[in-house]
Amino acid sequence: MSAEDLEKYETEMELTLYREYRDVVGIFKYVVETDRRFYLCNQVDVKARTEAGDVFFEVSMTDAWVWDMYRPARFAKNVKVLTFKDVNVEELNKSDFEPPKA
């Protein structure tokens, strides 16, 4: 497989992922961003934890969709993330659910 073929494949995968996101965003209430992933979910809980003087975040999500083009199943019933980096949680408004027209 040439570099050009690989780039074309990845571009097609990203487009497929975006289309899936566009189709499912309306069924979720929250957007969660961590340093490694982007999630859509219907319930989220973020807790700051301290261990040995270090602070980290424990993020628990229910009914989640994961933005990851290499993941064969992007829907997950429960997700737990532990991270030392920032976590961003946004509640989606109904007006945010209007995806661009294809």
C-alpha cells in the first residue's frame, strides 16, 4: 500500500466518522473532550481525585459514542476515563443539534 493509498483510506474513514457523528449527535446531551478522545454521552460525572499529592480526574459516562475512526464499535454503555489533563464538558442545546445539510 502506497502512502497515497493510505492517505486516501484515512480521509475516507474520517469522512465516514463525521457522517456518523452528524447522524447521532441529536440523541446525546453532552460533549466531553479529554486529552485523548472526544465523546458524546447522555450522562457524565467528573470527580477530581488526589493520590500521593497528584490531582487527576475520573470521568464516568453513560450511553456514550466515541470519536475514534479505528474503533470498530463506537457506542459504549459505560465509559470511565482517568486523566491528569484537562477535561471539558459541555451540555448541548437543542439548537446545537442541527447538523449542516449534506
